[in-house]
Amino acid sequence: MTQAAALIDLVTPPRTPAYSRLCAAVARVCLRIGIGGLVLLVVAVLYQVVGRYVFNDTPTWAESGAVLLVLYVTMLGMAVGVREASHIGLESFLVLAPPRLRHAMEYLIHALVGVFGLVMAWQCALLAESVAGYKIPTLGISEAFKYAPPALAGVLVAMFSLEHILALARGSEVSS
């Protein structure tokens, strides 16, 4: 390799794998939806407070809508937290472990988180299906909307855990 080629390799950042780019795009969409959900949540709660204390007429949909929005925002945020590795972990114990054991434990942790995500997705999808015929009275929508956020978040958690496992196999880290 010539010096010019070596210099280009140093200057050119490594190409991000397509799966990581996909996961990054999905995480950005989740964050944008989460921000929109937070704005709607603030509006719903504000509307409820104004209705109750100013007009003495509490809107019936505001509380149920706010609870539903909290579910969507927290579940999407939790999934993105798994991708960003900002979730609570026991990495402090792994620092003390030998490198080989630490590497194996990182694989195990991400695999277990991924399995948890798949189980959560499956079970919440079953719950959503079982209550799909019932309606949330104050909103007039199916009860399944309560179980859709954790089902979606479970799929995302599994997807992001796989990204971490693939990054470990490459010897790199997941980047935003």
C-alpha cells in the first residue's frame, strides 16, 4: 500500500453497515414521533386542566388520551434507549472482568435483551389481538391501541440488540 492510500484510509471514515444505517433512521423516526407525542401530551393535559378549573367541564377523552400518549412516548423512548445503550446496565462489574469474559458477557447481555424484546412483542401482540374487539369508552378506539406500543417497542428492542451484536462481531460500536 502506498503512503497516499494509507493516508486516504486514515482520513476516510469507515463505512457504516446498511443495517446500522437502517437502525439509526428508525431510531430518529422514533425520537421524532416521541417528541410529537410529548407535545400532544402537554396539550391534552393543559386542555384537561383548563377545562376542569376554568370552564368547570372536564373533557372525558383528555385523561385516557394522555395515558395512551405516555405509553407510546415511553415505549419508543425505551427502545431508542436500548440502541443508544443509555439503559441501566451492570457494566461496572464487566470492567473488572478479563477482556475475553467481558466480550462474552456483552454478547450474552445483548442476546438476552433481544430475546426479552421478542417475547415482549409476541405477548403484547397476543394481548392486543385478544382485546381488539373492545373499545376504550372515552376515546372510541380499540383497546388494542394500549398494547401496540409495547409490541412495537419489543420488535425495536430486538432489532437494536441485533445491531449491537453485529457491531460486537465487527469489533466496533453502534454509532448514532
